[in-house]
Amino acid sequence: MKCPPASPVEAERLAAFSEYELSSGSSLPSLDPVVRIAARMFDMPIAAVNMIGNDHVFFVAETGLDGASVDMGRNVSFCAHAILQDEVMVVPDATLDARFNDNPLVTGSTHVRLYAGVTILSAQGYPLGALCVIDTEPNPDFSDDDAQRLRELARMATDRLELRRIELSSERIPPPAGDPEWRSPTAMIRFDSRGVILDWNESAAALYGYEVAEGPGLPMEELTPERGRKAQRELIARAVATGSIEGLRVPPEVRGVRRDGTEFLLGFSLFCWREEGRLIFNAHFQDLSALRHEKDLLRRMANTDVLTGAANRTHFYRHTQAALTGAHPAAVIMIDLDGFKDINDTLGHAAGDIVLGEVALRLKALVRPEDTVARVGADEFALLLPGVTDAEAARRVAQAAARAVSQPVVADGLDVMHVTACCGVALAPQHAQEAVELIGDADMALVKAKQSGRGQIFMFTIALRMEVVTRRLYSMELQRAVNDGEFVLFYQPQLDLGTNTLIGAEALIRWRHPRRGLLSPATFLPSLECGPLAQTVGGWILEEACAQAALWRRSGAPEFQMGVNLFGAQFRVGQIDQAIQAVLSRHGLPPQALELEVTENIVLDDDVVLDSLQRLRDIGLGIAFDDFGTGYASLSLLKRYPLTRIKIDRSFVMGMVQSDRDASVVRAIIDMARSFDLQTIAEGVETAEQLDKLRRLGCSQGQGYLFGKPMPAWEFSQAFGLDASWLRQKRA
């Protein structure tokens, strides 16, 4: 943990700090709206105004800490670092920041991950503390626009702190006209018991439309509308009678009248003291029209996507919640842009911003005034259609939205840009009666639409929710399966079709479920490969398969090669080439004993995967391309990737005897592989007729039920005469 140094102007800073009379336990209700706005604006669980004293730090306003009084040493405070910077200090993930990764606020129950803080300055420009927002999850997306909004909120906090200092100063001594606080942005007027102005500052003169020199001798009633003058006289008279304003009801707001006769609303505070035996009043005024404009602006900022002018996710949720109140019907359409990332990557973010703005305009143009258009993600939009009950009506709106998005976007100086859109649609009350559930249903439908291809529209169904629930249940059970060792490997033999001899096997995972029995990969692999356990299970498969290959190579099959399927996650976590070399070394295997099987969805357009595979091929590992011929980019991958073998997909092999087209595909794949100097192995070989035709076409290797189904290791050993002594022990 790196302790923050003292400010270069620490003595002057502490002197300025003392004027605010703040200490541990102090609370400033005037700052509560600022932190609440900050928490809502940035969708953060915690926001606070943190003051930095001599050796301790404390909150004077907070939200998200359940009102707890937090008083900490300066050495652990994030804000103590923030006040040393001119810009907003952003820590996207405190666990990765050397200054904070062992900080008790990070490692302890507070669990700080994201921190963003900006300095709050005194009137003289000395740092007093910081306004900050905090999240318990990392967030790399705190943007420059977010930083600017945080600075604007900090200025609000600064103004309110300055008002406190002025009030405290006024209660202590009357400010001489030449004092710096008399030049404060707060409008201040001193007047006597007759209601005659003694002096005022520049802010007050400007507020009412006068020159400073015109103030002394002017009656206060000149600054008050006719209907408010009686109440003003009565308030002054009561204060004169009691010698104080203590106990008197001072209105927080009054009406003022400018020199040109226009009226306006003012915030009002009144103080008084005795000066040379006579009562002197000091009134502070704040133009609430400007403040209300500021609040309106902040409200819009909190509810609007700055880039597009559409509603943001929070505002969309609130509107959806309001629309469903009283079981009223509504439709939600979630929209995802296809091809937007390509525009950002090739033409730049400025071009992407133009596309987003144009999409928002087109969506607004096709909906009704009572509908809501929102941008809810980087390239995601949403429509709320109150009163829509008919699925076909909602689908027609989705189709119109997709058509509008797909029209070319033209901007000066840029190429014509094209995107398409997928849509997910859900209805209330048919599908859900709560906002969160309805939006979630539309999201699920959107995911299904995207899986079907570009420009697709999908209507939510109850079966879709059951699919998701089933996947979640499997995800929970998968963790238990890893912990309890329920996964096992089966092995399917691979043969040389010329000599009819065993050359290797493919390792295939199975799940020995305690209640459902032996489960095939189709029932659990989608949840596993997309979840957090893929790296762990993938590593176990490598370890187990290599151990088995080493045993069989020592037991009668010295050239045996083991094929292992990889998960995409294994390429993105750590160095897979180093991990595989370590596994081979532990089991005494040469690189040629292992073949890695990859599919198009893993390798497509991923340079990380390409680099890793190239390093593995360089040391001698085999690289097989699985399910060849079924994807979109198979031919281009032959040129880019360091392959050694192509696996002909079983769908072509199964139909090749009856279908001339399937036979032509198989022949083309074999010829293509030969021209690239690659081996071929046919999957799904089940009949002698298929085997004979593959031999005649020149396919060198085969795998399928004709040679053996996937089987446990002991059964594989028995079938192919490997390690008889080990087999006898297994039977015993």
C-alpha cells in the first residue's frame, strides 16, 4: 500500500480547512442531494463527499454506506491521493493498482474495486476533500464524459461548502467590505434595523441589476415585490424587538424584483449581530432559477444518454416500471446492432458515434410520442411500447426498426456505413408483469435472434426461459461435478485406413451424474465452455489424456497419438503453449504424441489463438481442424493456421454413399488437404460401404462406430490389447 504524501501547500490547506469547522462526525445535509445524484448518475452503489483533515479522513455526506460514520486514517484513503491531482482520479480496478491492491478498503469488507474522485477546493483554491463514487466491481469504462460530469457535481458541492463557510464567518464577525468573502459569488446585503442597505457585494448588485455604488442608502423594499414587503417589515421588527433572529421563522425562499421590474425566486438566509450597539443584518441570496436550471440539467444528464439524446438504461427501466403499474399492457423490444464493431475498428469511434446518433434518430422517428427509445448498451437500443398487447403489432414495430437501422448511413468525409439489427420482443402481461423480468425476457429473445444470424427477430417464449433456467441449473451442478470428480474421459479409436492399424484416439469428456447417469457432452458442454469452469476442466482433460497416452505408448503402441479438444477460454487465460509443454514434460511425452483439435468458433478472427497455435506447432504438436466443411471460413483458415490434419465432418461421411453431392464434398476436401500437404481423417465411419469409398477417394485415416464407439480406458485397452497387466488389475 502506497501512502499519499502531504500536499505541497499543506499548512495553507489546513488553515483554509479550519474555516469550515468540520470534524469527524460532522454531517452536511446540504450535500446529501449531490451524492444521491452522483450515485444515480453513474449507477454506483456508493457516493460520498470525503474531507481530508490533518491525519484523518471522514465523510460529511454519503449514500450506500447505510449511514455509517466512516473515520479512517489518511494513509488508507483513496481521496487523500485524489486531492493531489488536478484531474479526476480514476482507479478502474483497485486490485490491479500498486497503490491500493493491499489497502484494507480493498481487501476488507468494503470491497472497493472502482474508485473515481475529484477534488473539492476552498474559495482560495486549496484542496479540502473529494467527491467520489465507488463500486464493488471493476469497471474499465469510466469515460472522459463521466469525468466531466463528476467535475460538475463537485462544483455544486464546492458552492454549498462555501455557503457554509460564509454563514459561519457571518455569525462570528461582520465582514468588512474589502474582505475577500465580500467578493464571494454568493449575493450578500448588509442593512440596518430600518431596512436601509449599508453595503452589498458585487454579486448582489449584479443579481438585482444595479451598480455596486448604488446600493448604500437603498431601501430593502425596493428589492422586494409589493406583496412581500409587509412580511419583510414584520420580520425585521421582530428581530429588532428580541435583538436576535433566534427562534424566528425565516422563510427559506423569497421573491425578489430586479431593477427592470422582473421578479424571480431567491433562496434566503438571514443573520444579525450587534455592531457598536446597533443591530446589523446580513442577508444571503441565491438565484434559484439558475439552481433549478442546474437541477433540470442534472436530471436530464442522469436520465439521458449523452451521445444520442435517447433515454439511458436507468430511465428506460423506470419508464417500463411505470408503464406496467396497474397491470397495464406493454411491449419491450431489445435491439442489437450487427457490424457496429467493424465500423469502430476500421473507421474509428467518431464514425461509430455518427452511426449511433443516426440510429437513435431513426428509431425516434418511427415510434409514437408515448413510446420510449433508449440506448442501453454500447451498441444496444431498446423500445418501450405502452399499451401494445398484440404480438404481431410488436413484431411489425421490430421489423420497421430493423429496416430503418439497415438503411445506409452517410456522413461527410466518410464511406457509406452499413449496420443491421437483431431484435428480441417480449410482451406484458403475457410474458412478465415486472419491469426487470420483461426486459430480461426481451434480452433472452435477442440472444436467440443473434444466434440465428444477422437481421433476425425473435419473439420471447416460455420455453426460452426454461432453456435459460436449465443452463443455470447445469452451471451450478457443474461446479459440484468438478469438485467431486464426476467427469470422466472416454476414448474413440482412430485407425490408418491403409493398414487397418490403431494410430491413436480422441479423448471425449463424459459426465457421470449421480442421479442422471452417464451424460453425453451435448447436454452440458454448451454451459461448460461458456462458463468460468472451462479453463479448469480443459486443464484436467489435458492432464488426464496425456497420462493415458503415456501409459498406452509404454504398453504396446509406441507411436500412439492422443487427440484433445480445446476450449476457447484456454487460449485467453495464461500461456497455453507453456502449460501444454509442462504437461508433456510431466508425463514424458514427445510433442508428436499430442494433437489439439480446434473448431472454427475458437480460431475465427482471433490472433491470440493463431499465435498460440503457431508456437505449439513449432515445437511439434499436431493441430487438427474439427468439423471441416460446416463453417463459413474453412478455406481461408487452411492458409492462415498451422494445421496438420483435417477432420471431415460426419454429416458428409454418413451421406456420401447415397448422395453424390456429399461424396463430391468429401472428394474435394481430400484433394484440397493433399494440395496443402495435410492428412485427412473421416469422422462418423459406421459401415463397410463408407470405409470402402473413403479408401477409394484417398482418405488416409478414419474414426467411427465401425472401428469402436467412445469407451472407458480399461475397455479401450482390452479392445486393442494394450497393457494387459493393468487391465487385469482393473478387473480385479
